[in-house]
Amino acid sequence: APGTSPADAPGTCVVLGATGKSGRRVAARLDALGLPVRRASRGGADASTRFDWADETTWPTVLAGPTRCTSPTRRTSPSPARRRP
């Protein structure tokens, strides 16, 4: 639509954690495929939108409009291979 930025275009995918290791790669791949991407992160120069799971006031702006969303999985415990006896 005229006057719409790519991050607000229909079919936009929000990438949460877009300045991190996995999120940066996902966003780059979506760009390479020509898909509109809204990068969201707690900080970092590559984020188009501020987002923090701990701050619910940041949620509406990030989630308004996009039809897809991805977030890297956060590991909450060490993998079995890394546990020490």
C-alpha cells in the first residue's frame, strides 16, 4: 500500500530477538526471500522496533499488523550433554 513501510506491509513477519544470533539469521533469510520483516529486540541498531517480554507496554506496537511471528527458543536448562555429574 502507498505510504506503507515494508515492516508494516501485508504479510509482514515479526522476528523477535532480531539482533541476536538466531534472530539476525532468520531476518536476513526472510529479507533474501523478499518478505517484509519487522525486526524487534530489546536493543541494538538492527532492531526496527523495541520489544521486551518483560515490558508489556512494548507488545502492542510490535504485534499490530503482522500476520507472522517468530522467536528464537530460549533454553532454560543445560542440555543433557552439557550437564556435569
